[in-house]
Amino acid sequence: MPFVKCSVDGCSRKLQPILKVDPRDRDTWFYRECELCFKLACEEHSSGVEGRIICDRCRREAEAQQRSAGLIDLGFRLRREAE
């Protein structure tokens, strides 16, 4: 089985599971992922924002949108389609 790797900004760091429901069955292991785009992210390329795990890519996009639009953030986010 191939290693699970971070997918942010070309990072290829191997991820450690955060939860192993059944230690013998790798399909039941959970890894750190962004709560906006649902892509895998290592601790270096993600951060906790308001109790949610957000990858650096989504955080930069949100900051760029706020700067360019000059709008007030009401906390609503649309779920992006898988890329």
C-alpha cells in the first residue's frame, strides 16, 4: 500500500494517522485533512482556524478574496468541487 502524503504546495511529507479505528485495517485509518477542500495536509501546511483545520492553500485563497472584494466575512463557505 502506498504512503499517504500531504497534497499542499507540492509537499510530499508522509502523514501519520490521527485515528486508527482498526489498527490492522488501513482503510479505517483517518488522516489530517482540510475542512474546506477535504485534501490531505500535514501539520506544517495547515493550521487551526476557529476550531477547524484549514490548509495553507485555502487560507491564502480566502485572504485574497477578502482583500480583493472588500466584503465582510459572515462565515459562510461554499464547498468546492473536488479538483
